[in-house]
Amino acid sequence: MNVPDIIIAVDGFSATGKSSFAKLAATEMSFIYLDSGALYRAVTLFALENSLIAEDGTIDEAGLADALPGLDIHFERTDNGSETHIGSRSVEKAIRGMEVSSHVSPVSAIPFVREFVDGILHEAGKAGRVIMDGRDIGTTVFPDAQVKIFMTADVEIRTQRRYDELKAKGENPDYEEVKKNLLERDYIDSHRETSPLSRAVDSYEMNNSDMTLHEEIVWLRGLLQGKFGILDA
Ligand code: DC
């Protein structure tokens, strides 16, 4: 696709397929794909591994605030995309499990954690030609993004997708637990004080409950053609 050097922000609820869509769109348009949720997940993994989250879920905020400035979280390119790293260690698999999923929303609600992640995202976005997915990309991180997409999907469909994903990764998920986790995260993500998940007024909504990934890309092509008058989008 012959798309100008723009930033595309993709936001939406958990498991709406933002990353699958953004990843494929990036490949089609020769854009860089950035997964902002992976950074919150990596911070959460670090906190879990360093006993900064107690059994009852209480977060040692002072300890985390001390540790964050020295924490090296970054993406490394691989043959088929990129992997999230803490220092030299790939944490791509570890950050996708249920343990991290059940603690990431409270961690990402902490303002200094958001500042830390936003710093990494702003740096990465400088180059342009970026498609970034998350919860507040179009509202807070890149409010001037030229294209903003807000993704939604039926909760049962989202649960089934996340369930299948975990199964494929060798976990043994419980459907109701997966659904509960999604709904809890939706609630915390959209009710926190600092940059809650909300639909940017200038975003285009895509409900992909009944769409294939291919249809989502066709939808994007139509949007870009209409917006930029690109003939070969
Ligand atoms: O997209 P994800 O499910 O991997 O994101 C994990 C969590 O990170 C999500 O529950 C909320 C948080 N998050 C956020 O607060 N802001 C973002 N831009 C991206 C993710």
C-alpha cells in the first residue's frame, strides 16, 4: 500500500484483535508495528519476578518507582516481527500468560508507569510510519495521529479468541476465567484516572465480531483511500 508517512493509532478493549490487525497492516504498508500493551506487560512481569506485587495483589509502588529508571525494556526485530526484551532476555512468551494478564491492569493504572511507557512510545514513534496499538494511543500518546481506529467485538468472541490463543501457546485456560479477566481489565482500563481507555472522538470504529482479518485489511484500505485519495491503497 502506498501510504504517506503517518501514525496510525489503534485502540480498543482487550482481545479485540488489535495486535493481529495492526501487525498485518504494518506488513502490508511497510510500517513499523508497536505493541504498547507489551511494555505494560513487561513492567508487570518485572514487578512479579522481583516481589513487587504481593500475593493479595498489592503493588509496592515505591519499589517499582525506584526500579523503573534503570529498567531496559525494548523491542528487538526478528525475522517475523519483533520481540519484547528486558535487557538481553526475550520475555515475549512470559508476558502473554494469565499471571501477567491478571496483574497488568492495576500496574498500568499507576501514573509513573504510564509516563515510563509513554517515553518509550514517543521515542519509537518519532520516525513516523508507525502503527501502534493500545488503549490511549489516539487520546493521549499520539493525539495528533492522522488515523485513529477504535476496535470493538462481542465479549464471547473476544473470550474465545483469547482462549484459543492461550491454548495454542500450551496453557490450559479456563473459559470463564479468561472471560472474567477480560471484563475486569476492560473495567479497570476504562475507569482509571490517568488516560483511561475511551474512544477518541475523531476515531473510526471497527466492530470485527463477524470480520476476518482479511476483511479488516480491506476495511483499512477503504478508509485510507477515502482519507488520502490513495489509488493503490
Ligand atoms: O493490549 P494488551 O492486552 O496486551 O494490554 C495489556 C494491558 O496493558 C491492558 O489491560 C491495559 C494496559 N494498556 C494500557 O493501559 N494502555 C495501553 N496503551 C496499552 C495497554
